[in-house]
Amino acid sequence: MQWTDRIGRRLKPRDLHIFMVVVELGNISKAADSLAMSRPVVSKTIAGLEHTLGVPLIDRSPQGVEPTLYGRALLKWAIAVFDDLRQGVKEIEFLADPNAGELRIGCTETMAAGFVSAVIGRLFQRYPRMGFQMELGDPATLQFHFLRERKCEFVIARMLAPAPEPDMDAEALFHEQLFVVAGPGNKWLGRRKIALAELIDEPWILTPNQIEPGTPICEAFRAIGWEFPHARARILSTSLNLRNSLLATGRLLTVVPGSVLRFGPKQRPLEVLPVELPRWHRPIAIITLKNRTLSPTAKLFIECAREIAKPLAQGRK
């Protein structure tokens, strides 16, 4: 059967959308409710797709449905098709009015608190009607799920390895510097010099990725002959609000990225202690999918990100 007979005339975007909702919800009845359709119409649509392609797309069971090997392949490309269509619409909107662009960004919470907020702030001055949608997560989730599932156009996060994944491209922006900080009233404030070894038994609040092997704080303690095990981080959390609230008690220490100190809110009651820590070996980067056309809004953001990252990149020792 020729392409125009089998696919061009018979595989409709509406049918693909129904299939995607069925897979997402894992239940034909729920999909029908979500789509405001009858269950027989949804079932007939799936059956029609299976007949057109000549393969089963979903496995049915009393617990619901899940995609077959063929269904997962179709789902992957259906997501790409709708994403490309969405990008095309965005480009048309942008060409008609640059202020009307909308951008989906994936980043870590610390990037959102400093660097990314600075880029958005500058873009807002130039394009006050531009829209942004943020997806927050850890670097692995952002790259392996959000980016590949096209929930965001690109990710701004620390690279997980020296080279990006085979299906991704990465542009290094800067190597993050970490600083030891304390809240008001902390006993270490006011010291002109503090040896890192003096802080080994202090209570710390850190994120889980900051105490993994090879991180700057672990390397700094190892350089002076001390290990920094999990037990010494009294509190582990990715929440910036929790960290700031507990630091305000004056009893804990933490480390804060230089980009957050430079671009984040200035009113926070945090003081940098005179302690030297090395930079992260792997850079903060803009990570994109290969062969994916970026929207004009994304290109504007990346260009602005390069401008703002220059002082941080030049400061690398």
C-alpha cells in the first residue's frame, strides 16, 4: 500500500490525539470523558489506527490499557509531530508579533531562583507580553524525561557527563561556584578567615546532589583529609524555602551557588563565609534535542542567556 493511501489520507491528527490521551490515562473510559466523546467512538478510533497500520497499538486488560511495542513507537513520533506543529504555530505568532511568543523551559530550582529569572527579567523589558512556562526538576529528570518527552524546548542545568547524550546537544554557559553561607546570628559570622576543617562538625542543610561523590563540597573536605558523609548533612532537601527558613535560625550552614547570590533576591538574610570551595567540574549548559527546530522565542532566550552568563564564565579560575 502506498504512503498516500495508507498514511497520507487515513492517518489523521485527531486520531493520533485520541490515541495519545488513551495512552496517557491508561483507560479508554477515562480518555472518553477527558475528550468529551463516547467510549465506542474512542474504541473505534483506536481500532481504525490499528487497521491502518496493521499492528496492535494497545494491550487491553481489566486494569486498563497500555501501549504495545508498536504503540510506544507511534506515541514517540506522535509527540514529535504535535510538538513540531506547535512550534510552527508559535513561529507564525512570533512573526506576527514578537511579544506574543511563549516558551517552555526546564531548569533546576536553583537555576530558576537566580540565573533563569535574570534572563526572563531582561527579556520582559524587551518583550513585555512574552510568556513562559517552567518545568522544575533535577538534572536527570529534566533531560531524560521532560526534554525527550518535549515538555520543554530546552533545559538549563548542570551536565550529567562530560559529553551530552547521543540524541542531545549541549552548549556550556559557565562553571558554577559554590559559597558557604550562614544566616543572621550564626557564630561564624564576622570571622576574617575560616578553615574548612573547623566546620566539619557543624550542622548543615544541603541538597542530595551536593553530597554525592565528586561534588565541590565533598572534594574540598577530602582535600584536607576529611570525608563528608551523608550523616554530617543534618538536613537534606531541595527546597530553597526550607533552607532559607532554617538558616534564619542562625544554627545551620549551607552552600549556595554563585549565580543565585548574584541574580537572586537581594533581601535574603544570608552572609557568605570566608571559606574556599572549588567550582563544579561540569558546567551549567543549555541542553537541546538534536534535529529539533527551536522556536524564535527560544532562540531569543538562548541569546540573552549567553549575554548574562558572560561574567560568570569569565570568572572561572
